[in-house]
Amino acid sequence: MENVLAYVALACGLIVSLGAIGASIGIALMGGKFLESSARQPELMNDLQTKMFILAGLIDAAFLIGVAIALLFAFANPFAATLLANVAR
């Protein structure tokens, strides 16, 4: 039982940490490309800024979905429930 809970805690940490790293790198790359493109063509800055903020929201939404899945496993662990049901028999 303790091993299952330990592995679930480890998995939750990996989900959140790798998701945060990926979202940070994605937003950093997108911000850099936005600055490059707005320096090349300043007349398109408003259109590019709108698209950049929409994409930043989508990147953050993917990270938050990962956080929600990690919280699901942390607090309503289906693996521990199955293990407890098998032990009770």
C-alpha cells in the first residue's frame, strides 16, 4: 500500500514539474519569436500580440490540465481504492 502511494506521489510530482518546464520553455520560445517578428515588421505587432496571448493561454491551459490530473491522483487515487478493495476481500 505504501509503495503505491509513494509511486503516485512521485508521478504527481513528475506531471506537475515536467508540465511547468514545458509550458515555460514554450512561452519563452513564443515570446522570443514574437519580439523578433515585431522587430522585423512593426506594423503587424497588434495582430501578432493578439495571437501570442491566445497561444499563451492555450499553453497554460495544457499545463493546468496536467495539474488537475495530478490533483485527481493525489486526492482521489483510483489505484489505492482498487488496492483497498482487493485487500478487504
